[in-house]
Amino acid sequence: MASQKLLDLIIEAMKDERHDRKKYKLMMEMTKSDLVRNQIRFAYIDEGIHYKMFRQIYFELTGKWIDVVRPPVKLAPTLIGNVKTSIDGELAAVEMYREIRSMLTLRSQRDRLFRIITDEQEHATRFVYVYSILK
Ligand SMILES: [Fe+2]
Ligand SMILES: [Fe+2]
């Protein structure tokens, strides 16, 4: 049986994934630079994949398919301001997903979390790169 703590964290993760995907979509509209937009697009695409992966894991643990409401996105006025909060957000996601991974027991679920965690680390690196272009 999956603990309520684990299920709550997965729901939190699903909300964060939906939030970030919307945020990155809006950020892509804040730049005329193809180079910058393409970097953000990597994360935008991945967050959609991550949402589906967490949804699938939740189903495997509970037998229930759920969806979550996307939390509102509060944008900073400048793109670079949003890039900064995105770096923090990606690094916080890595911390939370490590905790989720530690609570999973099935090899296939732990492997999927490993993939998501390394994706988030890659996003943080890409946003640091974007930050260096913009500043
Ligand atoms: Fe993600
Ligand atoms: Fe991400």
C-alpha cells in the first residue's frame, strides 16, 4: 500500500508540472530570440511528459486515474526575472522528486523518477545558460 504522504507528493508534483509547463509557454512568448526560445521549449515539452508519467505512477499505486487543477502562474515582468525563479523551481523539484523516489519500491517506478530528476537537472542547467545569454 502506498502511503498518503507519497500520494500527496505525487499530486503536488503533478500540479507543479502543469504550472511549469504553462509558465514556460508564457516565457517562450516573451522573447524574440530563437536560441532562447528553443532552450525553454525543451523544458516545456518535458513537463508535459513528466505530468503523464506521474499520472501513470499514481494509477499504478491506487488504481485511479486523476487529473489536477493547474495552479495560477504568477509571472515576473521581465523574462530574466522568470528565468531566475525557474532555476529555483527546477532545483526545488529535484529535491522533492528525490524524496518521492526514496518512497517508491518498484524498480520501474524508481527508474522513471530517475529520468524525471535528471531532466529537471538539465532544465536548471539550460535556464542558467539562458540567464547568461540575457544578462
Ligand atoms: Fe518536470
Ligand atoms: Fe523542469
